[in-house]
Amino acid sequence: MNRRTLGLLLAAAILTGAAAQTQTPPAAPATAQPAAPAAVPTTPPPAIPRPAANYVALGNFYYGDGKFDQAYVAFRAAAEIDGKNSDALLGLGRSQVKLRLYAPAIETLRRLTTQDARNLSGHLALAQAYQQQFVGASDRASVTPNLTEALRVLTQAEAIAQASPEGERNLNLSKVFNERGNVYRLQGDAARAIEAFRQASALNPENGLILFNLGDIYYATGNLVAALSSLQQAVIADPRDAYNRAYYAKLLALSGNTAAAKPEAAQAARLAPGNAYAVGQYGVVSYLSKDAATARTQLAQAVRLEPLRYPEFYYYLGRLDLDGGDLRAARENLTRAAALGSTTAEYAYYLGLSYERGAGTVAPDRLKARDNYERALKLSPSFVLAREGLSRVR
């Protein structure tokens, strides 16, 4: 983007003294005047350069408002004006991650941490960029070294945090341990992930994000009781956080306590009606509570808000369709769930089940059913329902 466009972007945000310099003086009484000499061409004054800090401020505004493409433009302009401005590089790297420009983000954040080696935020952002590139890769094997690099960067970040002033040390260390837990989880090392999240929570016990992560890894490892405890603490720590409350509601429903789950889920959706996660989990809880009408309304709204982010919501829409005998819609929704959530065995199993069944003009397709049952078993070899399904269609 050229300078003129950037200047237009910032025109409303930057005050200049131009208005004061162009005021018209009061009119003098009309008198006869001698002829004026011919006007001498003048060179326009040079444009006043805008400091990088102005672009950084605008970038922060756009980033906070979720307008990451505009934030990227502003931060890039700041970095071009002052290549050593750490705030500009940090904002640029984070914006690049949000726009899924992972390789440029890593390059930007490496540059930041090289020239500002004590910048804790820069190290944390670089570790996150490595993780996001890994998560977003179609071939994760090709970017497996990213996780090792992320841990190396976090080792450096821990040393920086340890050297923080005493009043900031625990907070800074909690950020490092929380990020380390995320990396261990991506590596499939649940035990070390739990330990890292526990350390983070001990250092920062009222942080809802850390409690969410701890509860999530407990749930992933089958410890529903511990997961519920962590999410309940997260809701208490930050009652207005829709993510924490929605996840807590889902876990309550999965534990069988749908009576307590449904009002929690409804409250989460009220707190953030534009938040696809909160709205969708209200749909999930409603499905588990056997309220099909509310479930369909909330799940359909969630996938309209975020069509590509949450395969779980297509899965539950597919389950609703299966329950209602609408096999065409079930196959459509479960195909989306299985495509977006390609590592989840349940999605493949229920897609197989939708193909095994037939109704009206929708014929069964035993070959597709078999393929999906086999896929589910490959993802989860102990999946009993998938094994039983496969035996039926062979």
C-alpha cells in the first residue's frame, strides 16, 4: 500500500496545525490598489512526517477492534518509518498471525526478539506464531520442528520473566507456563501440559484463561470432575467471560446435570450474542437436554456467525438431522464436521451411520459407510461403535 493511501487512513487520527495556519484575516476597507505584480510560483511546503507512534496507536485501535487487516497496514507503516520500534514490530507480527501470514509473522517476531532481546511480549508472540503455523498446516509433519522452536523461545522467555521486578514476576512467569502448556498439548504430552498449566495457575490463580486451559486438558484426558472444578473457578474469577461460562455449561451437561447446565449456557449466549462459541454451546447443551428446537436455532446461528471454525456445531446439527430422519441434511452437516474436524473419530462414525441408513428417496451407501467407519477406527482403534458399524456393512 502506498504512502498516499496510508495518509488517508490516518487523516482522521492525526491532528495537525494546518487549520490554524490557513485562517483568513479580517477583510480591510476597500481602497484603490496599484496593479499587483505577476504571481511568483511557489513550492508547496514539504509534508509533515508522521511519527511511527501515530501509526502504532492506530494499529492498536484497529487490532483491539478485530480489524486485523487494517491493523496490519498501520503497523507495517510504523515499522517502515522506524524499523527499531518494538511496539510496531510486535503489532505487525501479531497482526500477521491473525491474518494467517505465519512465515512473515515468524520473520517479524524473530527480528523483534533479536534487536530487543529482553522483550517478553515479543518472545511470547513468537512462540504463539510457531504454534499457529503448526496448527494451520495441512501437513503437520512438515512443521513439527515448530514446537521445539516454540519451547526454545519459551526457555528464553522464562529467563526474562525471572528477571522481572518482583511485583511483575509471578504474572510474567504465569504467561510463560501457560504458553508452555499449550505447546506440550500440541505435542501430545498431556501430563506435562497439565503440570505447566498447574504451575501457571498457582502463580496467577484468578486468571480465567489459564483455568480454562487447565480444565480443557483435564477434559481431554477424561477427568471430567477436575475439568468441572477448573471451569467453575474460571466462571467465578470472571463472571462476564462468555467462553468460560459456555464451556462450563457444556461440561455440566456432559456430566448429566442438564438442569444446571442450560441456564448457564443461556447466560453465556446472552453475554455475547455475537460470539459463535457461546451461541453454539447453548445449542449443544440444548441438544443434550433434549430441547431440539432451541438446539437447532442456536447451532444454526453459530455456524452462520463462524462457518469454518467450529466443526462440533455441524456435528450436532447432523445429529439433530439423524434423529429427525433427514438423511440428506445429516450427510451434509456431518460431512462438514468430518472435513473441519478431521481428527475426531465421532464425526467420521456418525457420517458413516448416515450413509448406512436409507429413508424415502435417500438410498443407503454401504461403501461410503464402510469408508467412514474405517476412518473412525483409524483415528480411534478402540471405538466400539465404529467396529460394530463396520461389521454390519462388510
